Amino acid sequence: MKSVLRALIAGFAMIMLGLGAASAEVVYNRGNSADPESLDPHKTSTVYEAHILRDLFNGLVMQDSKAELIPGAAESWTVSDDLKIYTFKLRPDGVWSNGDPVTAQDFVYSFQRLLNPETAAEYAGMLYPIKGAKEINDAAAKADPNSLGVKAVDDKTLEVTLNAPTPYFLEMLTHQATYPVNKKNIDALGADFIKPGNLVSNGAYTLAEFVPNDHIKLVKNPKFHDAANVAIDTVNYIPTEDRSAALKRYEAGELDSNDDLPTEQLEEIRAKFGDQVRIAPYLGTYYYTFKTDKKPWDDPKLRRAISMSIDRDFLAEKVWKNSMIPAYSFVPPGIKGYEASVADYADMSQIDREDEAKKVLTELGYGPDKPLKMTLNFNTSENHQNTAVAVQDMLKPLGIEVTLKNTDTKSHYGMLEQHGDYDVARAGWIADYKDPETFLRLLVTGDGSNYALYSNPEYDDLMAKAASEPDPGNRSKLLSQAEAIFVRDTPYIPLLFYSFHNIVSPKLKGFDDNVMDVHPTRFITKTM
């Protein structure tokens, strides 16, 4: 009896231990460079927001851990012979977090909402390839929203008609601006629909908490169609504008990953953490933008001279410790079939560039005796500050007195998006899809992300022609010609091509390196 009793007790203990292990909550503490400005998919623009929204929502098409296209809210799609009509079949088991079915009408409503001028969506222009989209987004045109080429054939069938074949269209649909929102939720709560406890979403996670400057807590959505394969129960997005403090938190085990590193410590970090440090090129450009509607920054000759004066090799090698690449075009390398238009001074020595810049500045009446005063805005980060200080030092000998102005990321990008008053400001652009258009559209007149307020009819015309050009080779040439105008006019100064700077705990699996630096939490697992 004793041996049987011992066996029963041991068996019961093992069962309880197994139940405890099975029920242990898996929590992922994820460093994210800044708090989001909003969690409304139609009012966001940054990578920081994209990481969170990719967990909360499910667009028609999504990306896997390697940034490859996979079905999202649509389980399949077909394309017409002329490549202009896409027909999406929505998942029969697709539901919102409140249990309502996700329907084709939800996408019609959401696309119309993005384009509604009253929404003031920075990314409304992303939908311009769709028939009628540009006219609807133009408040003066007063176009009927129902004229948009997006139609609910039935509850689970969505038809989208384009103006012309658009090779990046499916990849475009992975962007958060194209995610659906729940009309009933917005009608009932208005702007408060994005608050914890209110937000109805259709992704792998739901919003549980949002404590500004502390954390955003997402919890697994049991109604998500693939919930059985989502391993992380809770993901806490923690803002980490102070990269050095974030590294200390990572070392202490308070963070499982962070999406940036203090580059001045890079050699030490690599030596200490080895392959936990992930650095490789991805599609993004680090740049400075001029306020081109403000004197004297409205002069392309002055903008070009300042651009030539900046030693990109020094920035890449000394400031960013060879973790970034010098940039002389706006479109980064790595986009198949596209040849970027590079600045003609790219092959000059830095000394020759500075000599030419001095001549131009002298002609314009500037020099050490008559300094040009310039304020340079940048968002909080040791890396951005070190870059700004280096640029300040480079421009001083040419008679350009630079005053540095630092604000938090949310305020900085809010100022840029609202076209506030500045001289020169730091910005960065990460590809929304693998196509040069995602960069070059930022200079189209009226685009929401055209921080420079640059406007050139010749540029706009080339971009419009490229949008309707069915031949890929001809389209690429048109885009390259547009970029050549950008290089000539210099509304932005491309400084560096990005590499991602992630640090990832060995406890995490499924955090796969890719050129888009996309890492949906639903594909990540964590060992305890």
C-alpha cells in the first residue's frame, strides 16, 4: 500500500507540475524606440507605431518572420489579366476581438476613412493607385467616397480596381495605413476608440494597457484565426529613447530585445553580447529635411552646398561605427531592377566638396564673417545627438552656425507632420514595400510625408507617368529620372543608408533578420 500511495502522490505531483508549466504566462518585454503618437492605424506613420499595430491588426495581406507575403484577413486573392483588378476572399473564420465577423464592408469603410480629408491621414496617398482615391482625398474635388474602386461583392469578397498595374500593390497592403478598423466601434466611441478596453482589433493581440512613457501591454487574442499557434501570451512594448539605459535594462533581463543600440558603445557591446547583436542593411534612409518654403532654405544652391559640406564617411565610420552606409541618393540599394540617381559629387573627395561648397556660400553672401544661422531639430537619441553634433562641427568652418534643438520623438514627428516651423530637421524613412516609389513619393506635392513641402511640377509629372507605366523597365527609368531632379534640388539631404541595430535575447526564437526589419510577435517564441 505504501508503494502504491507513494506512486499516486508522485503521479499527482507530476500532473500538477505539468499543469503549472502549461499555464505559465509567456511574457515578452520588447524595447521599442519611442511611444506611438497614436494607435489609430490611419493616423500613424512611424516604425515604432508599425511594430505595435502589426500585432493588433490583420490587413488583407501580412508579412511573416522573414518579411515574405502571407495571407492576412484575406485567405486568397486573384488578379485580372490586365493586372488592374484584385479580388480578395476573406477568411470565413475572421472575426474582430468583440466577436463580430470581419467583412469586405469593413475594408470599404476603412479605405474610405483613410482617404477622407477630415481624417488628415499622412498616408492617404498610399491608396492613390486605387481608382478614384486621389480625387476623394482632395477636399476641393468633393468626390463621392463611393466612387472609390473598392467594392464589397459580398460579405467575404472584396474587389479593388487600380488605375494602372501597380507591382508593389500587395506589399503595400502590409502597411498599417491599410489595416481595417471597426466602424461600429468608432461610431460608438469616436476618438476614444483607441483606448485600452475600447479598441476592437482583428490581429493576434488586443490592447490591455497604455501607460505613456512606461509601457503598452498587449495580450493574446483568443479569437484570432491562428491563435493556437501564437506562443507569446503578453507583449509589453517599452519605449526606449535612451538607448544606453535600454542596454542596461536588457543586460538586467528587464528587456528581451531592443530595436536600437548606442552606437558609440558598439565595439564593447559586440564583444560582450556576441551574436545577440544583430546588425545588417535594411531598406531605409537617414536624412535631414529642409523647410523649403522658408527663406533662405528655399534656395536649391544653398541646400546643395550644405549637403556637400557634410562628411558622410565620417558619420558612418566614426559616429555610427560602420553600422550605417554613406548615402548620396534617396533610394537605398537593394531594390531589384532599380538604378538610383546618385549625386554628382559622390565621387569627389570631401576636401573638393567643401571647397566647392565654400564658393557657393560666398556667392550667396555667407562665410565666417557673415555666418548663416541654422537651427537643426532632432528627436531624442544618443545616436541622433551625436550625428547632429558632428554635422554642427562640420559646418562651422564654412560660416554656418548651427543651433541644436532636441525634442522627444512624438513631439518631433508631430511637428514635421503638421509642417511646423523649423530650418533643418532630422528624419528617417523605412521602406513600406520593396519599391523605389515608397521613397520617391515623399517629394510629390501634397504628400502627407513631404516634410520639406517641396513642390516641383516636373517631378510630379514623372511620378504620375511612372504610376501609369505598365512596362517595369520604363517605369524604373521614369522613377530614376524623378530621383535625378530630387538630387539636383536637394529638398532632403540623404546622409546614411540604414542598418538595423537589434539586440535579441537567445531566449527568443523566430526573431528573424530581414531587409524590412519586420518581426511580428505572433511568430516569436520564448523559452522560460
